[in-house]
Amino acid sequence: MDIEIKSDCSEVDWKIVSDTLKNVGMGYHEPDLHKKAFENSYVTVFIYHDKRMIGFGRAISDGAYQAAIYDVAVNPDFQKKGLGNTILENIMVRLPECSIILYASPGKEGFYHKNGFRKMKTGMAHFINAEKMIEKGFTE
Ligand SMILES: CC(C)(COP(=O)(O)OP(=O)(O)OC[C@H]1O[C@@H](n2cnc3c(N)ncnc32)[C@H](O)[C@@H]1OP(=O)(O)O)[C@@H](O)C(=O)NCCC(=O)NCCS
């Protein structure tokens, strides 16, 4: 499959980001809030097929030794074709000296495990929607 990998935020349709996150069951916001989050991130990756954005991801980082990955998603019509791996690789290659943390959606741990991530034993989170995150299985 022909794909184009971009890091530039300037051509992104942020409604597609919001709609895709909603469709795959991840947390989503108004398009402009995603625009702010991606534009303020250290690494952004967008995958296009036929000029249509079908996947994306981002990382925040100090640019030195710590980073965190967020909002990795592939349009359901294009999942299981290796694009998740492509997104992750393109993020990680730009964080060569960094330890990287993330929290996987429940059930998606295997995807990250295959890419070298391991479960954290002391991970702690202070979520804005604390009750919802308990309900969704992210926290105790
Ligand atoms: C998770 C997600 C990004 C994976 O994208 P994808 O394009 O389907 O993944 P790939 O085809 O690149 O698969 C990469 C590898 O991970 C494996 N994998 C994918 N999803 C998996 C899962 N839920 N459990 C275990 N392994 C999984 C694949 O089998 C593949 O293994 P291989 O390299 O040995 O063949 C995609 O399923 C998605 O967008 N899901 C909804 C959003 C989401 O949950 N994102 C993660 C947020 S933390």
C-alpha cells in the first residue's frame, strides 16, 4: 500500500484526528484542542494514503532523556497492515536518547510489547477524569 509519512502539522485536518480517536474508542476533544496538542508536541507523525490521513501519533519530550507517547491511532479500515508499527518507529527514531513512557489502551498492551515496551510496576497517573479512567480500566 502506498503511504506518505509526514511530520508537518500545517496541512492536517484536525476534525479527522478527533473523529478517528472517537471511532477507535480513545479519548477525543474538539479539533482545535488536538491542533494545540499536536503543535505543542516534540514529535508528530501523520500517515496519508491517497491524500487522506489514516493514522497518526505524537510524543512530548524534553528533547534530552525523557519522552511520552500519546494519541497513536490507525483508521479501523487500515489496521493490521503494519501502520501502527510505522507510526511508532517514526516517533521513536526521533527520540534516540530518550526513555519513553506511555499508557496503552486496555487490550493494546501487546502492540507496545512487540515494540519493546514493558509494563511499569510503579506507574502513577493523576488524570483529569479520574473516575472515568477507573471505569475504562486505566487505573485502580
Ligand atoms: C493499536 C493500533 C495503533 C495498532 O495499529 P495497527 O496498524 O493495527 O498495528 P500493526 O498492523 O502495525 O501491528 C503491529 C504489531 O502489533 C500487533 N498488534 C496490533 N494490535 C495488537 C493488540 N491489540 N494486541 C497484541 N498485538 C497487537 C500486530 O499483530 C503486529 O504484530 P507483528 O509485527 O508481529 O505482525 C491500532 O489497532 C489502533 O489504532 N487501535 C485503536 C487505538 C488504540 O488503541 N491506540 C493505542 C492507544 S494506547
